Amino acid sequence: MLEDPVARLVPVGLDELVERAGLLTRVDRKYLVPVDDVGALVRVLPRDAQVLEIGSRRLFEYESVYFDTPDLLAYHLAAHRRRRRFKVRTRTYVDSALCWIEVKTRGARGTTVKDRVPHLLDERSTVDPALPFVTATLAAHGITGAESMDWSPTLLTRYRRATILLPDSDSRLTVDVDLLWHDGRRPLHLRGLAVVETKTGSTASAADRLLWAHGHRPLSISKYATGLAALQPELPANRWHRTLRRHLLPHSASAVEAYAHS
């Protein structure tokens, strides 16, 4: 599926990847691509494409815990496309047992801004040790009332990821497979589709142009908000309705029936 195509790429180390394409302020484009097509797309990337390799690994397991307020403020801001929307999550690199807490906000011209600091692995299901960082970061990006927000874990995601560097534009391509969502009540597995993201500066990358040439177009999808909408169909989800109905739910298992009868 993905192991063989990425095995053919030239490796790049983490330090070089971060130096060349850290992209904490970036433009993200997201695609849902059939898993059966992913290998073929990776094989026709530019010849100088490189894949992140740490030790002997090229596919890495990720776990994220997303936090929200009791009234799901972060979710509703995303659902209604508010300019001052945000996400708060812990990101665990399972293979290396490293954890960070991240705050993602919106920058100028639709860019994504990510601020993060190391977080205790055993505390990945709580914001508490990093509450001053979260509050200060949100306030610095114009989020009002951050100091009084009460946080609790709302959604967990797990997946395997390959990260590819495109040296000509110092941009990145990530391919996520075996995606699992869990809201504490039930799981939702994404079957047969990979989440492909390009992370660039202001212009589209060679990977974007390749995806377009093969008929794939950017979709409105958020691992947090779209996953939560699929698991909790009572939530407003007009922004992701087409993605849910046409792309995501036909390839998912567990929450499909609940959404179909909503």
C-alpha cells in the first residue's frame, strides 16, 4: 500500500526536514485519496522527493488528543468559519514516546499558525501542565476570554503517517492511513481512504499539481471537527456535509448508521 512506494524514496533526517520545511506558518491543502491510488501518486512524485526516516522507520504512528470547552467553542468556531478560530491538542509521536501540546490559529490570508511546546507524555490527556502557554498563545492571537476557558479532552485520533519533503519548494506532503477517531463513546475507522495534506508557503507545490492532474481536489476536512461531526451527528456540520456524505462516511465504519439517520 504505502510501505513499498516510500521505501523507494531517498531518506531525509528530522533535523534537515525541520530546517528546510518546518512551516509553522503555512497554507494547508487536504485531500481524501483512495488508499489504492496513494502508492501510484507517491511513485510519480518529483525525482528529488525525500521521505522522513528516523532509525529504520519511514511510517510513524501518531496520536492526538483534542481539547475543547464544555460548549465546544473550538468546534463551533470552525463550523461557522470564524476568523478567530483555533484548535488545542496534544500530539504524541508514539514510536519515540515524545509529546507536544499545540495551539493552532489562523494567520493572514488563510494561513495556519502552529505554536507548540513539549508536554509530559503521561499528561497528554490534560491541558493543565501547559495552561499558561495555551492561554497566553490564544490571547496573543486575538482570542478573547482565553483566560477563563475550561478545557477537557473531546476527541482522540490515531493514524500512521509518512512525511515527504519536496526540496524544489521546501514544502511537505503528509500521507495518513489507518485513521481512527474516538470521542470517548464510540470509535470511527476511516477505511479505504488516505488523508493527504500539502503544507506549503503561498503557492501550490508539485504535489498539489500532481493531485489535481489525477482528479483530486482540496476538500474541507478537519481531523478534529469533521471527525467529531461524524461521531456526533447532532452537531451543526453544513461546512463538511459534502465531505461527510460523499467521501468520508461511505469509507468509514461504526458511526455511519447514526449519521445516516440524523
